[in-house]
Amino acid sequence: MPVLVEEKINNNRKNGNSNDNTDKNDNGTREIQHELMEWHPTSGLLALTTYHSNIGSEINFFTHQAVKSDYLPIRKANARITYLCWHPVIDIIATSWDSGDVIFRFVQNDKDFSLPNENVRNNEMIKCMLWSLTELKICITKKNGNITLWRILNDEKREKLKIVVSGMINEEANCICRWKSESKSFEHENTKHVNAEFNDKLASLTNDEKIESNEYFIIGGANGGIHTFHHNGEIREIYRLDSAVIQLFYIETKTLLLALSQELFLHQFILVDDNKVEEKIRVKVNGKWPNFQIIMMGIDMLAMCNGENEIRIWDLKNDENGAISLRKTKGFNATDTITCLSYSNVKDCLSGGTADGKIANWKHQHTADGKFDKQWILQEAVNIGSRVKMIKWSTVSDILAVSTGNAVTLLKEQAILSHMNGNIAVLQSSSKKVTLICLESMEQHDIQISIILKGLHMGEKYLALWDNQNIYLYEIINEENTKLKIQSTANFNCSTSGVAVYQQNVYCIENDKIKIRTFQGTVKQIISIPEMEGNPIMIDINNSWMCIASSNGFIRIYDLSAKEARQQYHSKYISKTVQDFKYFLHVKLNKLGNRVSFTYCTDDNKKVYPSIMVWDADSDIVSNFNFITGMTDQQQYEADANAELIANNRPNAAVARKIEKEQIRYRLPDYLPGFHCWDSNDSRYLICEANHYKPNARPNYLLSIFVTSEDGLHMQDLHLQSRNSEVLLGCTVPYIYSVRKDNDENEESNNEMSIGNLLLRQVLREFIGLENSDATTKEICYKLYYRFNHNQEDSLIILKILNCIFQAMMNFSYYMIVDKMDEAFKAIKFIKSENAWEHMAHMCVKTRRLDVALVCLGNMGHVCGVRALRKSMQSGDPLEVQVAILAIQLGLLDEAQALFASCGRYDLVNRLLQTRNRWDEAFEIAEKHDRIHLRNTYYNYAKYHESLNSIDTAIENYEKSGTHRFEVPRMLFEHPKKLEVYVKKTKDSGIQKWWARYMESQGDVKAARLYYQYAKDYLSVVRLLCRSNNIDDAVEIANSSDDKASCYHLGRYFETHGDPNMAVTFFTKAHAYSNALRLAREYNMQDKIANLALMAGGNELVEAAQYYENISGQADKAVMLYHKAGMISRALDLAFRTEQFSALDLITNELDENSDPRVLERAAEFFKNNQQYNRAVQLLAYAKKYSEAIDLCKQRNVPMSEALAEALTPPKGDMSNEADRIKLLELIAECCVQQRNYHFAAKKYTQAGNKLEAMRSLVKSGDTGRIVFFATAARNKEIYILAANYLQTLNWKEDGDLMKQIESFYNKANAHEHLASFYEACAQVEIDDYRDYNKAVDALNEALRCIMKALQNNPKNEEYLMEKQAELHQAIGNIREFIQIRTVYELDSTDAIQQLEAFADDKEACKNIRLGDIYAVMIMHNVHKTNYRKAYSLIQKLKEREPYLELNRFVSKEMQDVICDELKLPHFTNNEKIGSESSEDQRLDDEVDYSYAMKRHIQRENKAFDEKNFE
């Protein structure tokens, strides 16, 4: 029940009064009218326009405290303000005037600038303005339809405006809205003119990102047009209404555009794109313009009022609507009407001003009930005094600005001020009233106040109220048999932030001190706080103890019982003990003054730390309970220690298991601590609120905690806080007191009671029933207590008895929690009341102490409860189930239901709900969690309604349970007519069949046959027809229905009546083949027996085969039947004997390895004799005659397929001798090789372990990929050599990877001799194919290196290797000599030619150098010397020495022709190439590799060098 505090707008500045008196008329009276007001969206400044009839309008800026700010007003003489528009982020306001002017104000630096004069014309009134979200631009529309987009620029000296784009619509622009861009940034190049705060806001908006705006404006016109206006100046009409558009709304979450027309049609459009809209719906709303107002609430709700006493709300998200109205019970008159609306996003509150000068506030509550009057709760009326013309909620705070035209008031919601001491509670019930309530007599008394109340405190006999300047003291007189009296005692001037009263002293927080004053204001004592502790910010007094909390996180405790306050303990530095401490939120002291509970915030945004903290001053320890983890600090320590044990493979401790259970119960991750208080009698008992971080989203809780120095902090219970509770006020066992919500909608539960309209009293769970039982000692004590005078000795004795009872109950609860059971029983041993024992048993349900519960049940005499609990314990039920059984015996059914659900026993939840007749919940549980008992639930529900004689509902649920076939006839048996009606109505065959039987038993055969037919019970129909000898109809029904039972009945009928053919026919239709075969054999029906046996199967096949075997000429049927019966041997034997070869082929197709080996061998021999060797081999393989099968494959060349090869491969373990198996595999491989099936051969050789033969098989296959893979995987020297040798047969000259693979294999095999031979081959290739003698030398050097490696291993062929080494040395020397001669030729051609001639004559040298290469150089030399004769003779000599030489490979054809032409001789003819090279390998490769130096040498001899001569 928050209080709205009024603060009138003060037109005076903070620093003094204004001397401006120009707003007075000649009579000295003010003629001021407040017309417009707007809150800034982020800074919270209020712009208020004031019109003076004599001088014009001005705009002033006000703070949340209703005080005019220091910013200069905006004034303009003889003009009236028509429109206000704040920038959404920056403190810039745009104002339009009836003169057509637009003035912009940067509020932070009081700088104004206006539209250029050429853009201001008379009668061009500004209609609306709207800022862009993405840039510092504003869209301004005028009455004549002109639309302009302006940008604010900075000219260093002053701000100015620049037109971005402009356009016109052919109608007056009435309203505007913005299609919001998806961009989140803001970029503007001129921001130097604003202060740091402006820059910060701008930076936070931009995030240094540049954007391209896709934002545009939507304008509604006076003629009904809806237009879009883009940043590029493009204007498009997207729709047209029948009348003027007066309001536009854009719903971003649903991409909807709402348009309100002057005829009050609300149109809903879907924005397809920026050029098109589609009308979704059109609604006519009640009312008449202009007495109609519509506003947005949040992002997807609308509120509308039409000058009546109700508001209609439209929820666009859920497509729902409803109405909320003023109510007389909340202080509104029946004739009052709503004049204006405003919505607060901060408070989720809708407000309306009324014609009678009141403010109506509806607070939004998220409830399961979908009704709007349940979701929007009307608060008490706030009286303003005169008709409300305008209201505006601040967008950043909970302040409502209210304008009546003549005055503006700011209403601020202030948290309820309340305090409780003993049996007196005091709270602020309104801004002008404080109410005292006596908790025992429930009497209340009001105090009217005229101050703006800042705080209050209730002492033992005195009440203190204070505002910013004064303290007011009242004496409370609460005598027996008299009404509560209050009288003002004193007041004095004192500026304080906090006050407390104890006896005759007033404790005031004044700056950095606590001053103890008398009731007259005289200072008696000053408590100074050290500077390091900060200033005192809170004080709390309990009994004769006071605690002080300071701004720097220190807590002090003082004893007030003496003449002067004395500090009892050392100051406690809380900031050092807790995490992220910023400042205290609440601080409370217990009655003994030795424990302080507190909560605190972690930053300046009131972020509450999720723990309740307790400082035990005696032990100087700060304990806590964490809402997120659900554990106390001690439990957290024990859990961490247990985690270390588990990490070291130690078992989980029992303490840890207990902690886990409590953690599940008390963990509240989405909750924060709220107000808390200590019990007024028990110094150990603490109550703390647990409030959900989203108000009204979830229910709140109350945590009850025991705190002692010996055992620390222990959780006692988790109570559901009443929905009617606003805030916790105090605790006096067995009651918890709360401030009551201003809400009449929620009903009170059984354990709570309202005290007037302000307080709510809630009974602790352990004491429910005990607090108001006339039979209890408590009630007797209360009666005796009020009978005696308070000062008499007897009354003190009674009070002691009363306190002892509650103290015993509390002690019992505490000792149970800390597992001190002996102490717990001692605490309650003197209690004889059965009711008290029952409530202690209730505690056992909460603490789950079943051993204690048995004692309590015994003292109660609850024999059934003891028996049920022991039975559950002996049966081994989970602990939750046992506790639930106890709860049921004690009548705690809700607790039992929660316990059953917590352990997943939804079947028991279902049964419990059924016993409580909560059937809807039972069905919900059954459908979601207990579907196995869903039908049983329907059955029990039907039985329940049957007991209530609700027949129709019972029938419906019997049908859902699937038991209606029995239960409905049983239920209606005494009402035959109802039963017959039900049977006729139902389509259930079971019911119809039952009714038919009933009719048959009653002798009504016709009706019985009819219902049998309805039920499709054709057996009964045929039975009745046969009884009446109506055989034709019976046959027709049996044939048409194809019902086996009816056919069988007819078969029996025809057999009995001597018609075997018909009997066999119907037995066959009934699938009664044994009966059919029996009759067929009896009557020798040979044509039917085989088919019947095939349909019957099993033994009938054998019997039929034997039957046919004995009949001449029927052997084929016998073989077939034996085959179908699975008697292959018998079938084959009979087929052989009777020479049924076609049948034999068919039978053998089904033979496999599981067949009889003798049968397989016999069949194989048969196929072998008939030259069907493939099938013979397959059957021998099945018979595991592998050798015979392989021999047959070799002899008859039977193709060895992969399947056959696998069939001939005996599995490992099948043969006793593994050597025999290997030999068999090698035989299979040899057969595969014989058939050129090399892959299968390699596979079988591999399985036999003969990898070398496997490699040889792969080499024969020529599958290079598999050969390389196999060689790599085998890792065998011989296999490496085989693979490399094979690769040399390929075209390795053109494949570098192949060459590397050959080298790799030879190296892995250490086959240096083979590798040397390969390198020699490489050298020869370089010479023959590429004429690259340098690379040839390199290859020969590699070959020489390999020979030397081979010699290091002392080989057997050492002599050969030595000769090979010498041969390689000679070859390398010859080649190098030739290379040297070619090099000399480039320097001295004559000497080189001489050396070449000598070299050509050396036959040993020519072994390694091609003769053609030597002669080519000499021929080329003589051609270039024009010594053609010599060149010709060299060619002739070359041909003589190499008759089969391809001359074109060494001397180009063109050069040959030049020589012959010069000598006038016939041209040379090219001989055919001989040798081992094939024709496709012949190619012309006559290019000679001449160096650049050699070419230069030829050019020096004045010969043109042409490479074509050497091609």
C-alpha cells in the first residue's frame, strides 16, 4: 500500500524567488494557464508551458522535486505554444508557436536557435514534430501539408538548421509516427556544441558505428490519407481512410500500424513494406471526438477512454480486450468520469484523471486469471481538488505530473512508512494521515498531519513523526477498558535523517553524529562516530539496545538502560567481512542486543546482494544464508569439504545428504532479501522476506531462521507470503504482521486475518489452529490475563505460563532442527495438551523427523496414524512418501500432495486429489504425469457421480475408462427403459452384444438376432439361423461376413447333416484345416487334400505326403509335400527313386550349409554325374568337402567366384590341423591363379600367410594401387623388391611420384644393387630422351653411391660389384669429359672440334656417349663454317658407324637439306627405327642444348644465329 506524496510545482528557482511580476493583471491577480507538459525520456526534466494572458507563453523546466531548475525559461511575447517535442536521448527540446515559429533549446547550455525567417510565414501553424532516432534530425509538418526534414548543424559560433528534404501532401497533416529503424547507432558530424554529458549519451547511442538509416515517418492527413515520408524526400500515399486521421501508432513487435479516424474507427494495418500496407481489421470504438483519448501501454497494449467512468484495454499481443472502471469502494463517485490517461512503464501502472479532481491508478498484476479486472487492480483515489486536464508519467521514475490548468502537482509514490513495537503498530495510511493500531484489541486511531512525512518511529509509549525540519512527539495511552488515546506531547525544530524514541529520549541522526535529545529538543548526549566509520545512516532500537549503521559499513551496538548510552561491543567493520559491500539496505537488532541482521546493496543502482546476513556480537562472527545456493555459510563449508572427500573417492557423508535436501527446499535463485525482523520475544528467531526480482511475477516467501552463537544460523521454514501482504512489519510468535495491500480482490486464507484495512495477521504454520482454539491453554491464559489487572501478581504468573507454552514450542522446533532430540523432548515434557502435541507433529512434517512424529502421535492417541506410518516405514517407501503419509494422518493434505510430487509419486498425488474431490486437478496430473492410471481416474470419477445419482456424467466417464460394457448395464439394470435407450444410442459392439444376449435370454430371438447383427457377432446370428433351419440365410451371412467362427459353426452343421463337401468348404473358410483334412481323407477327396495340407502346414503336410506316397501316380505331390514340410532327405530320396528331376532341382536350390551332409554329398554326386559342376562344387562346399570341391574346380575349370572362394574357405577352428587349413587356402589360391583371378588368389594367399605369393599374384594382376598398398602394409624385403621391379615396368619416366615410390621400396628393402641399376636406367633415360648429360652424371653418381653401400655389407657377389663400381667410374669420367669439351667449344671451337674427333674415335668412350651427339656438334660447326663437304662426309661416316641411326634426332632435316643442296647431292633418307622401342614412342626430339655463350660465339663470326636450324 504505497503512499502518493504530493508536491506542488514551485515557480521559484532553487536559489531564490523570481522578481518577475509581469504575470499580474491590473488587479494584481495572476492569470496563468498551464497548457502543455512533457517529461524528457531519459533525463527526467519536466517541460511545463505557462500562458500569461498579458505577455504570452513561456516554458520552464522542473526537477523531480517540483522545483524550477536553473535552466533559463523559453519566452516569446504575444505568442502561444502549440507543440512540445523532446529529443529521445539528448536534452534538446523543440517548441512550436501559433505564430509559426519553431524554437530549439539545448537545455544544458541554455542555447536557443530557430527556423530561418524565410521558412516562417503567417497562418502556417506547425501541426506536429517528431525527432529521428538515427540522426540529429527532426520532421516538422505544417497545416498547409508541407513536410520538412531538418538537420541541426554547428557553425562553431551558433547552432543552425539545414533542410535535408522537403515535400507536400495535398491535405493538412494531423499526426505523425515513426517507423523505427532496426539500426541501433547514431551518427552526426556536428556534435562539438554539446557538453560532456551530451557526448556521453551520444556515444552510448552510437557505439562508434555509422549507419544507413532505413527509417521513415508516417503522416496522417485531415482528408484521411496515410503517407510515408522518407529521408530521401520521397512521399507516398499508402492508404486512405473515410475521414480524418487523428492518431497513428506503430507497433514494432508485430510490424503493425494503427490509425484512428475522426469517426472513431480504429484501423489495424500490416506493414508489408515501405510502399504498401494491408488492412487486417477495422473496429468501431465507442465515444465521440474530441472527448476520446487513446494511448499506448508498453509495446503492444492500448488504453482508450471516451469521457465515461471506464477504460477499455486492448491487448494486441494476445488479441484480447476488456474494460476496467472506477469503483465507489475506492473513493470515486458514481457520476465521476475519466478525462485523461497516462501509463508508466516503470511502475506498469495506468493512471486516469477525473472530472471530480481525482487520480485513479490501476496496477498491473500478472495473474493466471485472464480477466482484465483481475489483472488491473484499482488503487485508492488520490484527491487533487479540481478537474484534471492532463497527466503525464515520468519515463525514468515513479513520478506523475498532474495539471488542472491552474496548478501542476507532482505525485510521487513513496514506500509505506510503518513501525511496530510491542502490541502497537503505526503506519502512514495516506499523505495526510497516520494510523495507530492496537494489535490485541484491533482498535485503531488516526492522526491527521499537515507535514510531508519523512519518517516515523513507535517507542514503548511515545510516537515520533518528522519531516525535513521538525520532530513531532505523541503520547500513546492504552489503558484497560478504555479506548486508545493519542495526545500531542511536544515538537521541536531539528533537521534529521533518522529518529528513534526510547523512554523519554529522542535519538536523532544529525550529519556525522547521533544526538540524544529530550522531548523539548535539548541535547543530553552526543554520540560521535569516528571519521573512518563514515556518517550514521540508520538506527534501530529494540528493548533497551540500539544499533547504529554507518555509511562506511560499520555497525555499533549501544546499551540504553543506563543514564547514558554506552557502547557494548567493538564496532564491526562489515565491508571487510562481506563481498562487494556498497551500503546498508536494512539493519535490525534483536531484543537482547547481541545479534544484528542486515542486508546491503552492491552498487548505487540498489542492486541487492542475495543473502541475509547476521552479525553475532558475542562471537564476533558474520553468518549468512545465500538465496542462490540455498545454503548457509556453514553448510557451504561442509559441502565444499564433502566435495573434496568425493574427489578422493571417499563416500558421500550423511551431513552432505541432509544439506542437499535442505538446499533443494530453500534454494531461491530468482529471489532477493527484502524487509526482515526479529521476534519480539525470542531473540533467536528471525523472519526475512524473499521477494521475486520481478514484482507480481511469482509469489513471495517468508524465511524463518534460528540464530545462536553455539549452532550458528539454521533455516527453520519457508512460508508462502500472503498475496494480500505488501511488506513485512513485525513478528510476535505465533503471528507475523504485514502491511496489507490495497486490494479487495484476493480472498484471505484460513491462517490469515485482516486488522482493519491496513494490517494483515498471518499465523505461523506450526501454530495454525493453536492460536484460536478455545480448548488450549493459550486461550485460557488470555482470558485469565484480561480478567486481572495488569499490575496484579496473578496476571504476571499467567503471562509467564503463556510465554512458557510458546517458548516450549519454539525450543522444540529449534532443538529438532539442530538434531538435539533429548533437549527437544525435555522442552515439551510438561505439555499435556493433545492439541499442542498435534502441532508438534506438524513440525515433524516440516523437519521430516519421523521418530519424533511417532512420539507425538502416541501422545495424541492417534493409533491409526501410528499404524499407517509404521507400515510405510517397514515397506521401504521413500522418505518423502513416509512424511506424506504422516501429513495425511494429520490433515495436512496440501503438504502431503507437495511431498508426493517432489519424489515423483504422481500416482499417490492422483489418489489424494481424488479423495479430496479435486477431480480437475486429478485429471490434469493423470494426463501429464500418471497416464497409466488415467482410465482408473475416470472410473473412480464415474463411481463418484454414480453415488451422487448423476447418471449421465457417470456413463460418460465409464466410457472414458473403458469399463462401460459392464458398468453401464449394471448401473442401469434396474431401469430397463433407460438401458434400452442407451443401447440404441450407443455404437459400442460390446454393449449391443450384451443386450442381444439379454434379449435372447428373454426369448426375443428376432430382437436378439438384430442386435447380434448390429454388434457384428455373426456366429450368434448364424447360430440362431441354423436353429431355425434358415440355412440359406446362414450361408449367405457366413460368406458375406467371412467370419471364421460362423463358418466353423456351419461346417459342423453340414458335417452333422451328412454334407461333407459343404463341411470341407466351410471348415476351410474357418481355417479349421485339420477338420477339413479329416473329412477329405475319410471321403477320399484326393484333389483337395494337397491344397488343404499346404494351407494347414505342420504335421498335416507329412500326413498328406504319406497319404500320396501310398497312391500310385501321386509321387510328385508327395515329394512336394515332404519338401514343404522340411523333410528334405525324404523328399530327395523319393525324388531319386521316382526320378523326379524337376523336383530335384527345386529341392536342391534350398540346400545350404545347415543341410544334412549326406544329403548334400548325394546331391553333389548327382549333379556331377549330370555335368552340372557348378552346383556340385557349391554343394560340396556346403558339405565341407573342400578338397573334393577344389579338385573338381581344377579338373572341370569351374569359375572361382568370390562367393565360392569364401564358401570353400573353412572358418578358423573348424579344422583341427591349422596346416591343413593353410594348404587348403593355397590350393584355392592356385586355382584362382590358374583362372587368372589374381585378386582372389592374393586374398587367399594372404589368409594362408604366404604374402610373397600374394604379391606375385597382385603383380600378375597389374593393379598398381593394390600392389603399392600391399607392399606398404606387408613390410617385407622381398615384397618391396617385387613391387619396385613391377613399378619399373610402368612409364616411370613421365611420373615423378612413381620414381620416388621405386626409390622408397628399394631403400626399405636395402636392395642397393637393384637401386643402382635403377639409377643407371634413369641416367640412360636422361641421355636418350632429354640429352641431359648433367642429370645423367647425377644419376650415375647415385648409382655409384648405392654400389658402395652394397659393398659395405660384405656381399657374396663382391667381385661383380667391384667391376660394376669401376664401370660406373669410367662412365662418369667419359660423360664429364664430353660435358667439358662442349664447354670448351664455347671458348675455343677449333680445339673442341679436335677433341671431339679424337673422342669419336675412342670406342670405349662412345659406350656412354651417343655417337650422334658427338657428330652433331661437328656437323653443326662445319655447316656454320660453310664447310658443307666436310659436314656431308661426317654424316656419311656417322651412318657407316651407326647404320640404323635416326639422323633426324641429331641433325635437323632442314640442315641436312641445306648441306645436300649446297653440294647438289640427293637428300638423305631416314632409316626406320629398330630396337625395342614401339612405334608410338618414336618422336622427333632433335633440339640440341646449346648454351648462351656458344650462341654468342657463332654470332661473333658474323653468322646469323637461327634456332630453327637446330630443331
